[in-house]
Amino acid sequence: MNMAVTWAIQTNFITEDHIRRVWTAAEDAGARVQEIKVIPFSDELGNEVPELDGVVIPYGATKLTRLAIERGWRGLCFDAQTFRVDCWNRHRDDMLNQHVRQMTVRECMAAMQDEDEDSIWFVRPVQDLKHFDGTVTVAKEIRRWMSSVDSGNYSFDGETEVIVAPPQKIHAEWRFFIVDGRVVDGSSYRIAGQRMANPVARPELYEQAQSLADGWLPHPTCVMDVAQTDDGFKVIEFNTFNSSGFYAHDIDKIVAAVTAHFAAQPFGAGRD
């Protein structure tokens, strides 16, 4: 007998169109749907949620992923020990930022004092549930906004771990959704430095993405961002499926694949 599947979908602080499409796709795939409202700076949900049996697949912001961990929802595709830059670099040799400096925010502020203020760097948190998005900027700007942690302006502190690396030349970037190790769908999101979201249609790109997905993954169901560089295809980063956004993706196809994967698990099966 198949497992009952419920999508627990966050409806506040999320792009309305994507929520509507995920909600409809989940219903079309035969899953139940439960609305979730998240309260900022709180560990409580903003609405009454009944006890949900079977597999509960959360979809929303990273805060919902953290709340799902506490509730033990079995459709959560996340492991804090594997969704980390340092873990990716230990297990793979094809990461875009393979050789990085890892340090705390406070150490990073000090390190940037020794660099030319107009030197350009890539910086991002080590962990996947990002306190801030990875960005390319100059040393003086990194010093400025990281020093603001002392005045409480950001959601991270001086001990938050980050990585710092020289920026890489990237020709194109794609996001692929992987379900149980299989690449299901992909979309470009930047071509030649310009934002450009188009569905992936070329079979050779799917073959390349699947070849990358056949390597080590932080979770069998995840999101993989891929870059084309002068040195070939590289993995930019992995993201937790439950908190990843869509570009020109086929949302119906992705939601159906995730629903079918969890529905096929027998009752009593362990966490995915």
C-alpha cells in the first residue's frame, strides 16, 4: 500500500504565483495540501495545523525547513551535516569553488583588512540554510556589512561560518531538480552574465547534469546548480529541495515526481 502524502505549503512571504502552481500541482498529483503560515522570529506556526500522518513534504522558505526538522516531517530532504560547502568539497572534485578559505564572519572581517579594498571576492555561508545569499563584491563592502553584525543588523553573528574565494568566470548557469538521484527538470537562470530563465531542452545538457548527479549528493532528492566554465561543467552548489525556488521549470513535473517518490515508500519506512 502506498504512503499517504501531504504537501505542507507556506503561503506567506513567498512568491504567490509559485505557491499557487505548487499547490495545484500537488493536488493534481493526488496529494493532500495543508496551508502553513510562518511567523518571523518565532518557532511557532502562524495557523492551526492538524496532526498529519504519512509523509509531510514542506515547501517554503528556509524557516519552514527549520520548523520541519523540529517536527520530524518525513518529506524533508535535508541533512545539516551534508548540506555544507566543506562537505561538498570533501566528497567531490568538481565543485566550482573547490579551493576556498573557510572562517567565521569575525575572522573574515579581519582578513578583508589585509586585502586591497577594491579587490573582488565571492563570499557565502558554509551551511545551506543561508543566513545570506552568496555574492560577489569588493573587500571594503564585505567589511562594511559584516561589521554590522555587532549592531544586530543581520540574521547571522560573528561566529557564523563563511567561505571566501576569488570569483570564477562563468559562461552559463542552470538549476536542476533531482528526485531520488534522477534529474527531473532543469532551467537556465543566467547566460553570459545576464539573467535569463529558459527551460532546458537540449538532451546533452540533461546528460551532463545526470552525469554530475551520479556522483556524491548531499541527499538523493535535492537541487543542483551547475555552471559552464572554461574548465568544463562545475557544480556551483546544492540546495535543499524544500526551500528552493523555480525559474522556468516545469513545476507540475517536479511536484509529481517528488509526490510519486514518497508515495511509493511503504508504511513504516524510515526517513528518506
